[in-house]
Amino acid sequence: MKLAVIVDSKTGNTKQAAEWIAEGMNKVGSVEAKAFTIHDIDEEFVKEAKGIVVGSPSYAALMTPDLHEWLLSSAGGLGFAGKLGGAFATEQFTHGGGETVIQSILTVEMVNGMLCYSGGGACGMPVIHLGPVGVNNNVEKHNGMELYKDNFIVYGERFAKKAAEIF
């Protein structure tokens, strides 16, 4: 079963998080997962995918305008309807709006007919309600994406297990 992770990435942090999610997904035996930026999509792979996780850096506590435009113009043509959807975010500040980014992505996914994944507290620790958020060290030097790596990998594995259960 194919799963895709699609991102807009400005500094490379969100792309790194997408690769960690795909790494987690690929831990599930029957899964082939790949990460793409909105500029280098393998459209045939995404059309065949049963699940898609979308990620964005926080841009004024929202997804980037480029990702929003891409979702509005591309989701229908890539067959998002009926697939399992998920979301994640990266941000420069501990309280940089990552959760609102995730909610905005999930809303667009639902409008496109996707089933949206949340492991919530049901999966135990780490609790990832809506999707993982990573804080880079571009501004907060005490932070860094490596501190959040395990959360992205765990989320990817959980998402893939749920996709395998559903499909």
C-alpha cells in the first residue's frame, strides 16, 4: 500500500519532518511511503496512495499561501477523496501556531472528502492529538527539529498502521 507525505518547505525543516514521517510509515510491512514537496510531486504515486499526510511551516499561524493554493488547485485532481488524511507543522517559536496550521490543513482535507486521522490519547505516549509539531532552532537556539524526530517517526508509523487497518 502506498502512502504519501506532501509538504511546502521554506528552510528544509518541514521537508526533514516529512522524511521522518515517511520513515515511520515504512516501518509497517506492507507500506511504501514517499515524501514530496509541492514542487516535485510524483502524481501517479499520490493518486495510487491510500493515505496522504500534508505538512507546512507556520506562516503567521497558518499554512503557507503556496501550500494553500496548491491544495485548492491540486487535491481534486490527485484523488484525495476517500483517502486517509493527516497533517503536521513546523514552526520557529514554541507557540508559533503549529496547531492552527494542522487544523487548517485537516479542514481542507475534509472538504476534499478525506478521512482524517488522529491517534489522540488512544495510542499512548507520546500523545499526538491532531498531528506532530516541530520547533526548529532558527530563532530559539535551545530548540531544534532533532528534538521532535521521534514524534514524527511515531506519528508516521501510527498513521500507516491505521491506513493498513482501514484499507
